[in-house]
Amino acid sequence: MSARNQRPAREVGATIRSSTHTSLLPWQVRERRFAPTGLGRRGLNPDDVYAFLDRVAVDMAAVYAALAESRLETARIKAGVRRRQAGASNELDHTQ
């Protein structure tokens, strides 16, 4: 494998993305278009590329939906823990 095709080495603790990089959203993947190849040149079939992009967008939408659901569940759990801790501290105050 040539050096050009290898992944760059990451330092320990290094972040994968820079702070200026924003994640792609499903609509950005769906609307992405590639310039067609000229006549007599090799290239990709645009229909295949667009079908793939649609598939990626569907998968990304599912991931974003699962992430949102997970964040809501985390918030519910945290709220429950806070209520339980507040109740426990109130019981301690009354027993002293």
C-alpha cells in the first residue's frame, strides 16, 4: 500500500475532527452532486453515486434519530437521579 493511501497516524488523545469541521447532515448528503465525466473518459455512473448517497443519508438519519433518543433518555435518567438525591438530602435534614 502506498503512503498516499494510508491513514495518517494520530497522536494519543488527539481529536478526530477539528473544531471548525461540522458533521454532515442527511440533507447535505442527499443534495450532493458530482460533475459528470466527459465523453470518452472513465468515471462513475451518476445513478450509482446518487443511489449510494441516498442510502448513506437514510443511515445517517437513523443514527441522528437514535442519538436524539439516547440524549432524551440520558436527560430523563439524570433528572430522576437528581430528584432522588434531593429527596435523600431532605430526609437527612429532617432526621438530624
